[in-house]
Amino acid sequence: MNEDYRDQGAGDESQNPSSERTVVSPPRTGDDRVDAAVAGLSLLPGLPAEEHVTVLEEVHGRLRDILGELSEGRS
């Protein structure tokens, strides 16, 4: 065990991370396209972890496309 993190042991069963999570809506950005893309992250809590990558890649792709349009001068 790493002495720097001795109070954060992996075997601490008194903590249940899923019961302590709070889902928070992301703040609005002012760009409806960005807000719609980021809203896709709201799917994550209901999905198995192995499906998270697909959602994250989709959101990332949408945001990348928006940035590409902005850099080309289209909006």
C-alpha cells in the first residue's frame, strides 16, 4: 500500500460510490449545438461501463465537428 494514500484503500467497503453520486446537469453554453452534444453525457449513468466509450466518442465527435465549423468561419 502506498503510504501517501493509506486512508484511500481499495478495500474500504464502508463507502458505496454509486449511492453517493449526484447527477448534475451541465451548465448551458449559449450554443445550442454544443448543449445538445454535451447532453449526450446524461446517458452515461444508465449505461454499463463498457458502453461509455461509445457515448463519449459520439459526444467528442459532435464537439469536434462544431469546432471545425467554427474554425472554417461557419456557425
